[in-house]
Amino acid sequence: MILTREVSFANAGSTLHGTLHLPARGTGRPGVVLVHGSGPGRRSSLAAHAEAFARAGIVVLTYDKRTEGYSATRRDYGLLAGDALAAVRLLAAQPETDPARVGLWGFSEGGWVAPLAASRSDEIAFLVLVGASGLPPVRQQAWALESYLRRNGVRGSMVDALADVGIRQLRAAGVFPEADYDGLPVLRALRLPVLAIWGEHDRVVPPAESLLIFREALADNGLLTLQVIPGADHGVRARGSSTLAAGYVELVTSWITGLPATARSGVNAPPPRQAVRSRAIEPLAWWESTGVQCAAVVLFLAAFPGGLGRHGRWAAVLGSVTVGGWLGYLYRVTASEEPALGPTLGGRTLPWLALQGTAAATVAATAATAVRARRLWPRLPGTVKVRLGLLIAGGVAMVPWGRYWRLLRR
């Protein structure tokens, strides 16, 4: 039987609400605070973990992640670490808990937050990290997108455009929060028991690379256990189901309740198979910069929709479709972990092939428009000359821009 009790605590001007999951009887038990992964972070999403741990005799605190100061484009791991520390203090003060045996469990993004909290306080007795990334967030996200595309049959130019160029542009535009956060200095400084777990089939965090990075970063710790759960996904659920993978709960609960002995006899599991390796995310050159990209889009928006007149109609229509479709498709694919890609042909999705076709057709139609305009130029009114000049400039700019975004490459 599990008992629950509603609680609240404050940090940095916000009041956070949580639930204590309590074993039916006993005091002086180990306790653990569960730290969310990315996203809204409702405590109900961690109920399965909390209930399973509580049944094994551990006092568990789950809480709703803050909404003030956390969004898709704004976050501060230091602020989230402060929330986790406030939760630890609350849990340690409960009559059922042994305050000397309270630790943090961090999932995914929580794999950056929980170690940061532990590095700032000696109140934390241990760390359990699940699906934690050893790479900076931007590199991890690029890997997740590339591996997803490749698993769905996408190859070549489309992979480069989205998982390399697209991610680099999002980082440079400042809409990728904590993009270059480096958790390695924090890991290297830890001197408390750490249990790090990855699912064999993790498709969000590169499990093999992360395991090896953790092994190296925590080499001087001496209290490290690295484990891989067979058949499990990123959320350590049995692949294709909503059930926690076999062996996961027993591993975590026996490790926590057996401390400190379990930390000293840590396991160093071999890394799982990882089909796609992550790639370094290089900074943008000046000609790739956000300013240059914005200028190109402004030119296109002025040139193509404004060119919908008697002369150059096809170039205007095709250019408008290309730019509008590219903006929509880029957002659709990069804003979701598992976007609907549609059918593929020759390593590219049909929407991407259509965009490549309209980009090439825009250039061809612009060339045809320029030939006609040259012949008619002396007889054209001044306003038409301005409109056609913009249209032709947009079509010319489409060549380097289309090559950069791989729309004019195979």
C-alpha cells in the first residue's frame, strides 16, 4: 500500500506543488526527488516511477515543473537546480525520511539539472540519472533529429539541411535555450554515489556516446555505476509499450536501499549499439549568419509575392511557394521529436522533393523572365521595372540560398 500527501515549496519567487509517495509504514527511509525531463513537466508523468519506488520502501517526491522562467525558448538549468534543492530540503524534513539518505533522480534534461544541484550542496546523498546526455543540448538534439531521419529512410541533402544547417541556425538565432550547456565540469567535480542508466534503444540521447563520456568524466569518482536496460527506450519503458522495462525498478531501488555498499561495488556496463554518431555543431560563418538569412527572406518576401503581375508571374508563384513551404516544413520537422515526414523517394521525403523542384523551377522561371524583360525593358513603365528588378534579384539570390539549404543539391 502507498500513501500520498500533497505538499508545496518555494524557490526564486515561485511556489511549486508536489506529491509525496510514502511507503505504508516505517520511518528513517531513504528518499528521492524526481527531476523532470524537458517540456511542461507535470508530476503525473512520473507517477509510475514514484509508485514503483515507494512500493520498495523509498519516500518519493514528485512536483510540477515551474512555468515562470521555463518555456520552449527560455530556460535556466541553474534555476531548475535551485528548485530541485528546495525539493530535497522539503523531503529531508519529512518524518518518514532519513535526511542523510536523500538523493535526486534526473531524467533526460534532468540529467543536466540534477548533477548541477548536487554540485551546489552537500545535502544530496546520491544521484540516479536516466537517459542523461553527455553531449551539449544542441549536439544531442541534432543527433536525435538525424537518427530519426535516417531511421525513416531519409538520406543526403535533407539530413544535412535539417540536422546540421537547421539546428545551427536555430542556435544562432537564440531560440534554442541552453544550447551549449557543458555538463562535464559538473560531472568531474562530483564525489557522491552515481547510478547512470540508459535504455538500449534510446533514440533521444546517444546512449553509447553518453555512457562513455560519463565513464571518463566520473573516472575519479570511485562511486559510479553505469547500466544499460535491455529492450528499453529513452524513458526506460519496454520498447513500443507504456510499461517500465523489466529490471529497471529493481535496479534503481536495490541500488538506493543498498547504499553505500552498492556504490562501492559499481557495475561498468559496455555501451549499447548506436547506429548514428553525433556530429560537432560548428558556429556559423558570417555569410551564414542570422542577419544574412533574414535579409534573404526579406528579399524573397519583397520579390516574389510582389512580382505577381503580368510579367514574371511563374517566377513569383514558384518563389513564393518555395520560401513559404521551406519555412513551414523547417518548423514542422525541427519543432517535434518525431515529426510526420511523409513518404520518401530516393532518400528524400515527397514534401522535400517538391520544394527542391519548386526551387529549381523558380531559378529557371527567373532566367526566362530576365530574357523577356531585357527585350521589353525600354517600353516598360518605371513601377514594372522596379518590380521585375526585385523579382530577378530574388531569383538570382535563390541560387546560393537554395544551395546552402540543400534545396538545389541532391
